[in-house]
Amino acid sequence: MAADPNWAVLPSVTVVDIFSYLSHDDKLGASSVCKRWRSCLFHPNLWQKIHLQLHSSNRLKTKFLADRCGHFVREITIKFCSHNITDVRECGRILDIMKCNKNLQQFCLQPSSCHVEWPDNNTVYLFDRFLDSVEGIIRNSRKLRHFSLGCLEELLEHSSIFLSLLERHSRSLQCLHLASVKEDSEGYRIVEIDPVLFHPFTALRQLSIDYDHLTNQLLESFTHHNKTKLEKLIIHVHGVEADHERITNSTWHCIRSHNPNLQVTLNLIHSFDGVDALLDILQPSLPLAHFRQFFCAHLNTSALCYFATHYRTTLQSIHIIDGLMDGYPVPYTNTAEEDPFVMLAWRCSLLTEFTLIGYEIADEDVIAISRLRGSQLSKLTVPRCCIMTVDDPEENEMWAPGYQLQINFTAFSEQVSESLTWNWHALDDQELPLAVFDADADAERAYMDILLEEQRPISSC
């Protein structure tokens, strides 16, 4: 009778290969077989990608993972609370580890805010430590493919330095996210970035950047025939200077010709100037796929009509969120016969997501949108407090802010659901961000996750 096999003497390469087929929990279970199998659990081939969440309940786990895997991991995402001093210090410590990692290919910061709350006693030291570590990551890694700073305004003020250092990765870098968030769109310092710095990046597929830095010369960098095709361009609009160079339609036509799959996302964030200047920013050849507007205080209905006319075959989503005015949704001026959002739903054949929070919309228009797009509309987000109705269409001229007859929301929801072919309901107040009701609340909670989602590494990057 053969003796029982001694699993402890299996070659390490075999154990690691077996582990590679197991789920995370199964790997942990298998590693408890013996000390040798436990040592195989942290083989570099099994930890090519880690996602660290630096909150208190995960602190010991993330510290252990960072210490064990930070020197060899290929992909890392660090999610942390920017206003928690302990999280900020731990993030700085992890960055110190990462700057010695030559294998790193994807680097992504995911802060909770665009600003970091540095400790008062050593703000300069800790910030310099962050900056030095990020620069070290760029210098020491062999082949970066994804680089994202998570909209952190303080770090992104050094974008020119980062771009100069990133030139050594110009043939491998596919995703570059340099867009920031300015909570005060009327009072921030614009740091110059020379468009020439973008010329070496021949492999870029995704780029996010502030509108302040967008120029015809920069966009023309992506029209050279030796470049990889740009697929996603994300533009953050804050303030709009009167002398800002206008991107011409011929430039958009040229870049679209060379990059036929290009999709542009336009994010207006606390951008009062941006709403006013929308018709100057937009051009017929701009391949607008996603439009988002966060806390900009008003709508540009002329621009919405422009969307319906020029982006019929490109526009995929509309996401608008603003605060209520004295507890009531904000009315918007519409000079056209039809509601601009209904026209968008009618004309834009690719529209799959629609969110409107903070602005009043008629119940009949919500129904019209659901009927026009039907099951193709995978997301329809409208709060109860913003849905208005009138008993007689002839009374529309008397429709004042907050005028709302009693709506049978059960019947209304059923009618919309029937058109969409999925169960729909209007959002209740408790489902809305606090900033919708309180102007002093943190508005970032309403949009940071949305902005950071498009900066996450993707497997194909």
C-alpha cells in the first residue's frame, strides 16, 4: 500500500501554479496547510494587482499587504480619506514603499476629496514626501501604463514636472489622468503646461485634463499618424478665461478623423463660467459622449438644444446635479416649444443614462423621455421633489417654482416603468446627496466617486 503523499514537499512552482487558479478565500484556506505553503501565498505572480482601502477597519490588512507586496506589485490603487490625518500619513508611507518598485505598471490614487488635509505641524514635510514619492515612482518604474493622481489639486499643480519625468514612459503610457477639481472656480491659480510636453506620448488611449490647459496645439499632438488612437478624452471645466484659446471645429474634425473611436466627456464642476461659455466650448465636430454638470447654479438650455442638434449619434449620457433653491427645484428658461431634455431623448439615439437633480421637470416630460428611449435607457434618475405637474396645460404660464399638485407616484412610476421595461422609481429625499439641500454641505460627496470611476485602471490598459 502506497504511503500518503507528502503535500509539503511539492515544488514551490507547482504550489504557486495551483494557487493561481483559486479564489482569494480559497488561497487563504490552502495557505494554512503548512508553513511552506503559507510562504507561497505571497509569491509575486499571485499579487500582481492590489486595491488598498485605508480606513480604520482595514488598516492592519492594508499595512500588511503594502509591506509584503508593495515592492513588486504591478498594479496598485490606493483609496483613502483625504481629511483623515492617519489615512494621509499611511498613504505617504505606502508611496515611500512604491517608489522603489521597478515592476509597477499601473498607479492610481483615489482620494475622498480634491484637497488633502495635511497635519498643521509638518504640512510642508508631508507634502514634499508625497511629491518626492510620486516622482520616485515615475523615475524608478520600468514601464508605466496607467498614471492617475485622483484630481488632487495640490499634486496636479506639478503636472509639468510629472509630464517631463513621464517622457521615459511615453511609448508605454496608455492612460494619463491630470484633470483636477477646483471647488472655487472663480479664484484659483492656473499653472501653465507647455503643450509640447504631450508630443512624445505615442501610446495614449485615455487622457483627462483641465480645460485651462486644452489648446489646439495640444490636441494636434494626437493627429500624427504614428500615434496610437486616442479613445477617451475627459475635460474638466472650472473657470473660463476671456482670453482662453478657443478650440476650433477644424481641430476637432482633424482629431476625430485620426481617432474615429474617440469619445469626449465634458465635466463642468462648480463652473458658473463654463455654463455661460458652453456654446463657445462646443463645436459640431466634437465627439461628445458624456456631459456632466455639478453644482453650477444654472442651465444653458441653448447648449442643450445644441446637443440635440449636433450630437445625435455620439451623446450617451447626461448627468446634471444642483442644489435646491430655498427648498424648491430650480426653474430653467426654455424658449423652444419642446422641453430640451425631451428633444435630447428624441434625437440622441445612443442616450442610455439620464440624471437631472435640482431642476424642475414636468411629469409628462419624464414620461415622454421614458417612452422615447424605452428599454435602451438603463438609468433614469429624477427625484420626487423635482417632478412637477399642472392640471391644465393652459396654466403653464402661471407655473411658479414649487408649484406641484399631488401626484399619484405609484401610478406614475408604473407608467414610466412600463415604458422602460424595468422597475423605476423617483428618488426620495433621503436618497439624494446632502449638498442638494444644504449649500454648506460637502458637494464633493455627490461627484467625486463619479469622476474617480473613470480614472480607475482597466485590465486592457
